[in-house]
Amino acid sequence: MYLITAKYSGDAERKRIEYIIKLWEDKANIIKPTGITFFVDGEPDEIVNDLVSKISEKNIDVFKLEKSPLNLEKGRKKIEMSFNADVNVVEKFAGFVMAKRKGVLKRESKKPRIKEYSVYTNKGGGDVAVRFSGGEEGEGNKETKLLIVIEAFEPALSYIYRIITEDFEYFKEGV
């Protein structure tokens, strides 16, 4: 048996966690503890004795735990496209796509021209880096190259990859 703690920073994250627990309740024999659950770093004997003196012994369970490392790695997918359009137009469309997908701009740089976003969907969250090259005004070259790198855990990785690819393919058809 394992005890899993999942911290959350707001009501929306708490609801997501409760939804996942509900999905897995029957499949993984999940038991949500009743009462108060707490950790004791050290021997719990004195605390347990104090508790037993105040409430029934049958209402107290003590488990010995050891922290288990999470051996998970984010996956990575790339999208490479080129557009016959000015880099500023492609960059504005990329901003629109990220806003549509509730992406939050984390950082950006001008040379090289990169924007990094944090995106959260109903399938999970991930990081999206968008690099723009070429297509500079006044250089006679209107071809803009786009490299998008998505990092996330599954199923969010495949979902974000699919929806962003669809958005940019639709844009490419219209340019």
C-alpha cells in the first residue's frame, strides 16, 4: 500500500486531482482516508499513546512509510513548418494559437526569436517553445521557418501536439 500526496495551489487543481482519483478508484483500489492524516518524522509511540488515551484504539492506524522516487520523464515532440509569410504575421498567429489554448508566455528572446509558453489542457499541461527564423522584412525573403518543441507527460503531449499541428496546418492553407 502506498500513501500519495498531491499538493495543489487552487480549487481548480484540487478538482482535477479529485477527478483523477474518481477515475482510478475502482481500478487501483484507492482508499481516501477519513479523519485526520499526518506525518510524524521519528518514532510515533508517545503521540500514539496520547491519541489512544483520548479516542478509541480501533480508530487509529499507523503505517511506516518510505519515500518512493518518481522515475518519470517528460516526452518531447517537434513540429517543423515553413510559411510563405512575414515572420511578424506568423509570430502573431502563434500568439493567437497559444492564447486560444490558454498558453501563458513564460519567456521570450529576440535573437534567436523564441517564445516559451506553459499550456494547460483537459488532458494535462506542458511546455511549448516556438522558434521563428527567416521571413524578415526588407530582406526579400518571405519564407518563415517555425520550430515548435512540446514537452509534457502523456496523454497531454500527444494532445497538445495534435491540436497545435492542426491549428498551424489550417493557417498554412490560408497563407
